[in-house]
Amino acid sequence: RLSPTPIQDPVQAKVMQIMPIAFSVLFLFFPSGLVLYWLINNSLQIFQQWHMNRVIERETAAAAAKRR
């Protein structure tokens, strides 16, 4: 699951809405190599987390099936 759980605190929800815009403005002034590094690194981390979550879910399901 890549999306965070729903946020109950309205201040925190507002911060989560503003952060992508703030980072976009901030990165306009960074060197392009740094932005490229950040983008690729975050993309790989998202893929790695997604893959590990799948592996853990499969192992958990297999262990639960063995116990039955």
C-alpha cells in the first residue's frame, strides 16, 4: 500500500497538501543533477518498499497456511 492512512488532524492534512508544492518550488533552484538524484532515489525506494511488502505478505500467508 503506497498511500498513507487517512489523516485525522486538520493541520497535518493541510501540511501534506502543501508539501508537494513547496518541494516543487524549492527544487526549481537546485542543480538539475541533485533533483535527478532525488527523483531516482525516491522512485527506487518506493519500488523497494512495494516489493518488500509483497514478499512479507506472501511469507505471512504461507506461514498461516502451514499452521492450519
